[in-house]
Amino acid sequence: MPSDRRTHLTHAGAALSGVLVAACGGASTPAAPAADTGTPVTIEYNVQSASLWEKAGQVVPPFNKRFPNITVSAAPDGSVAKLRTMLAAGTAPDATWMNISDLPGFAEQGALFVLDPWIGRDWRAMDGDDVYPGAWEAVTWKGKRHGTPYEANPFLPVYRKDFFDAAGVAYPTRQAEQGKWDWNAVLDTARRLTKTGSDGKKQFGLQLRTGNYALFHWVWNNGGDVWNQDRTECLLNKPPAAEAIQFMQDLVVKHRVVPMGAETGAEIKDASGTTFNNMLSKVVAFEWQFSGGGSLMGGIADFPFEVAPEPRGKSATVIPHMNGAGNVLLKESKHPDAAWEFLKFFVSKEADVVLMDTGIIPPRRKSSEDHYARQVKYPPNGKVLAEMARTARMTPSVPAWADFNSILAKEMAPVWTGDRRPNEALDEVVRQVNPLLKR
């Protein structure tokens, strides 16, 4: 999409009533929006990518007739590098798409407005309680909100129904209905689905992702956490977290129900026509993690599959992990009031339906769940995904996120081949990461 492509929104400038949930003063809080005088305004908005904006931009047409006075000039490169360059040059846009992993850093730099006064004022009109709590975390740092949620994608197990049928194993959804879907059931199910065929090829019961994002839900559901409350200390070497990672390692190394390294690489490559996200395939019965609401984000599969609930661990409640992003208001915005109207619309009920129908996000609102289950139908049992979103927690980002990810990946790599004990690796992660959190 050309960078000068423009779409039109109407300016609803009148203030809406609401409850002020936080008082934030100073230069980081914009003044209250003025009443609409009918003067045309153009705001600049950095989008995630041109291809995704072709879909997400469909939120604009329903408002063309109502909002003729605001023009949104959408730039198709929402990269962090570009935004930093624009900020340094004094040419920052009014608003931008921003991944949760990047928000703490920009907030600490003072590049973002604190929008709690506006959010509080407009909370009732926005029906803010209808938005999943985890989705609001995508725009929150140190208790202050800098925008509105764009996307909130739960990471959940996804399984091949045909594999379960052939083995006579109850679906995870059925086990959950019976109150049996917990970590022991995950191991038992994976064992029953792991087998070696007559051709010598092994079918693994579970594909367990071991990347950094894949660790959090195990830790949370074992009663642990990644950080302390103010995120100045890493807690991954504390017993609940270390025990969770030990359970993950045992699935791979001890129980051998998960492929190690590149064990399934050739088979997955050969099965590329029938894979889900290049992971779930002819040789894997179920895996973490499904992400994304629609076929263009979650991947297209030509085999029967469903998503499963997060299995219960030691935690009193089930806590799935979701990753996401928000639309934030830049402190250098030339038209903060008009940009706020755009951000506010993006999280509206009407926009939620439009975005779900394009297939790029799952619902962000409780009131959208029925539409998602009836109309989107991807995954086929979307109700499970929506239910999990109600208690899901957002990726727990920090300003030192990039360094944290690099350290965690390096120190944990030998854990997944059985060459290092999890507690040793996690002790080293904490030793290196803690000083970064106090900068």
C-alpha cells in the first residue's frame, strides 16, 4: 500500500462522560480535546505493515460518513527502527501500532502520552470493562496506559482430531469438560500418542515449543512468575518457575514424547502441504501454540484440528498466555485529540467485528465472542479460545526485553538437549538479567 494512501474518519470531538481511573498530570498527559469546529485535520498513523493494513484499514469505511473531518495518513512501516529515527528527527507520527515487547522502552523514554485521564473519562462510552483485562496490558507500563488494545492473541494447544481418534484418546477439550485436563493428563496423552510406525518413523505425541514466549504460561500455571511486582527482579530461578521448566525438559529428554532438536525436521518438511504453522504435521499429534484469530494469521490447515484449553497446573486459576499490541499516542502528536478519536474507535465493538471478519485477530471483547464462534469459525471451536482469553495474561515485557530474550535463549538452549539442568541455566539467566532491570 503506498505510504501516502489516506482514509477518512470523522472527528467526534465532544467529550464523553466517564470515571477518571487515574490522575496523571505533567507534559505526558494531553489536554482535553476541543469541540469539533469542522476544521479538517490530518493525523499520521504508523501501521504494522502494508499487507496487514489492507485488512485492518477496513475499520475506516463504516465511519466515512460520520467522520469526514479527520484524514488518517497511514504509513506502512511501523518498525521500531523507523519510529526511533522519526523521533530523533522530530518527525514522529501522531499515533502508531506498537508491540507489547517495545512499549516499556518507549514509555521509559518519555515518547508516549499517558492516556488514563482520557480513558477514564470515556470508559463508559467505550465499555472498557468489556475488553479483556489482558488486552489492556498491551498498552500498559507501570500502571499507566498509553493507548488502546490492537490485538490480543492467546497461545493455546492445538491438536489433530484424527490422530486422537485413531489412538482412541479423548480430546483435550473432552478431558477438560471432565475436569481431567491438567499437566499429568498432558504427559499421559502425549505418551499414548507417541509411537513408531512400521516404516520406522516416529509419531510424537506433543510438539513443545521451547522459545522464550513459550515458557511463561508454564511458569504462571505452576504458581510462579517471571518478574517481581515492579519488574526490577527476575524470578525465573525461584522454585515454582524452575519446577515448571523442569517439567518441560522432562517431556523432551526423560519421557521422549516431544521431538528433540531436528528429529522431525525432514518429516515436517515433507509434510509441508498438511502442516499447521510448520509445526503440527503428520508426525505430531498436538502442539503449543495456536496464535491468531483467523486463517491468514493462524495458518491454513487441511486436516481436522481444534484448540484446547490451557491445562491446569498448581495455580488456583488457569492462566493462558497472550501476546499482543496496541495503538499508542505519541507525545509529539500534532493532533492528539483527533488521534485519540482514532485510537478509541480502533478498540470499539464495531471495529472488533470488522477486524475479526478480516481474519487477522481474535476477539478483544467479551461481547464479540458469539460473533467469533458463529462467523469466523477458525479455529472450529473458537469458543474455547474466547474463554481462555478472559483469564489470559499479556507477555510480561520490560525495557530490557531484547537483552532478556537473547540471554534466555542462549542459556536455555542446552536444557532442551539434556545437556544442562534447568535450575543451573535459570540461575545464570537471573544473574545476567537482574542488573539490566535496574538501569
